[in-house]
Amino acid sequence: MAIVRYNQYDLRKHNTFGMDVKAEQFITYDTVDELIAVLAEIRQNGKPILHIGGGSNLLFTKNFEGVVLHSNIKFIEYNIQDGEELKVRVGSGIVWDDFCAEMARKNYYGSENLSYIPGEVGASAVQNIGAYGVEVGSIIQEVETVEIATGCQRVFQAKDCAYGYRDSVFKNRLLGKYIVTAVVFRLSTVPKVHLDYGQLKELREQNIVPSAQMIRDAVITIRKSKLPEPEELGSAGSFFKNPVVPKVVYEDIAQAYSNVPHYIVDEENVKIPAAWLIEQCGWKGKTHGGAAVYEKQPLILVNKNQATPTDIIELADLVQQSVFEKFHIHIYPEVNYI
Ligand code: EPU
């Protein structure tokens, strides 16, 4: 158990974009009590705080003049089983996919569609990570936190987390106010599967009930075929959110492009994949300085050749402008600029 402090810390290993930036101070802690002690210390010197998980959803635009905090709270605790439902309490510093791997091994259903997403458990509950028809908010029961301003502990029930598409109360009204220390998930000991996503439909057609491990393996195969591995090519996964537009906007586009992919959100709104909009604008595989639009999935911007933060910001702006000029649709980053 220890608080570890570093000065002028190289953040390259803590942001999957691989930006070459430094933090004035970097502090890791192993327990909630240590976090509370660290926060009391920082409050005295008034430095800005940034809490990071795996750094897989952020873009450092410059050095961070303040304290970057990182959780090493690592445990997986199996709580009471209630019928077919099992509660699993997980420390914020556990690597997200280590948790998914463990659940799949035990054949507990719930997290398998979210396999292989980079990042850590604490950040998953802030970002409401989602993939292949599942969002993490739907399997969260509680989020345990510490308030930065007071050091007080507070438990949020899932209904108070305002989970939406890549959104939560921690990204909005309570942005920068709470640090997640643990998350309680609700998993199922019996199959509860989500196989609506294109390539996962194949599993449904096999006429067997797939194990959590089979779904996890299929998801990993899909992700490996489309998404760059952060160790090989820096990125923050999807750079933009998929835009939700009024039905009339979609219908206008569909007149010119009969094959426009889309998902019905509700009676008035339709979601259009940003990847398709970006591809139509001719950006797939294009570079700007050291940054590029990933050739296999244009929703992803990559650090192709020692990109600077400016290269990535400019490329993102250019892509946004093109999409707006061609389709009159604003696409917004899902990546947080720091
Ligand atoms: N598409 C193209 N060209 C391409 C690739 C895709 O036109 O080169 C179109 C296709 O019509 C395709 C559609 O875009 O059907 C959707 O593509 P995909 O299934 O790859 O998913 P996405 O909407 O681009 C979202 C998430 C991903 C998640 C996948 C699967 C967001 C911002 N991204 O991407 O999440 O893995 O769905 O559920 O919602 C992430 O957040 O970092 C992330 C990777």
C-alpha cells in the first residue's frame, strides 16, 4: 500500500494516442484512504487535478501543469448472488478487459460484448463505454466515488448516473467533481445475450446458446479486424460520436444516397454512422502532418508518424468542416481534449 509521486512525469504510456507530453506531478494510490489523503494535500496547494484511467479516451493538447492522479485500486469481489443475478464489485484501477476476461472465464454474462475495449474500470463508468449493442451503464448497479472538494465518499445508484450514449452525469453536471473508486456490476449466471450487431448475428444462427467466452472471442475478432491496437498505432478509438439527426435530415441524405446506413433512435430521430459520413467526404486513409484518418475505420484518427497534438486537432477540425459542408451535420469529438 503506498502513494507514489513523480515529478515532470512522461505521459506517453498513459495516453493511447502516444502524445509526447508531461505532467508537472503524477500520483498513484492503492486505496480509497490514500486517495482521500492525496486530495487533502492537493487542496492545500491549489493545483489543478486530472484523474486518468488508461488514457484511452483523451487527447493531451499540451503539458499538464498540475497533478495527474491514477488509481491502483485493484480487486474483484463477488457479492451475493440473487437468483440468476450476481453482483460483482470491482476496483477502479482494474484494466477493463482483465475484468471482461475473468467474467467470460467464469461464464457470467453481461460484459462480453464490451470485451477488448482499452481503459480501466473507473473510466468505463464515466464514459459509459459501449459496443456491439451493449452500454456499460446497463450492467452497472452502483458507482462508488470520492468527492474531490471534500474528500467525502458517495455512492451513486445507476439511475442517478444519467447514462446516455457515451454520456453520464460525471461527464456533464458533475464533471471534475468526483473520482470513481469502485463499480458494482450486475451480471447474469444464465445466458442473456445481445447478438444483433451484424457480425455477431452469425453466432445466433448457429442454433446453440453461445457461452460468454464464445461471444467475447467473436467480439475480439471483430475489433482486431477494424480497430488499431494502441501499442502498434496510437489512437483513442472512435474520435467522433455518431450524430443523431432529425428524420428529415436523414431523408434528405437518403434521396441522394439510397444506401445511407442508419439506426432509428425514436420516431423523430435517426443515428447516422459518422464513419460513413467521413468516408463519403473522401477522408479515409488521408493524412495531415503525422496524423491520419484510419484506413479501415474512418471514425478513428491515428498517430501515424509522430503526430503532434496540433496535427490531430487540425485534422479533426478539417474532417468536421467537410462533413458539415457536404451534409450540414455537425459531428462532435467523443475524445476529451485536455
Ligand atoms: N462505415 C463506413 N465505412 C467504414 C466503416 C464503417 O461507412 O470504413 C459505416 C458502415 O455503414 C458501418 C457503420 O459505419 O455499418 C458502423 O461502423 P461500426 O460498426 O464499425 O461502428 P461505429 O458506429 O463506427 C461504434 C462505436 C464503437 C463500437 C462500434 C461497435 C461510437 C462513437 N463508436 O462505432 O466504439 O466499437 O460502434 O458497436 O459510437 C469507441 O467508442 O472507441 C469505439 C470503438
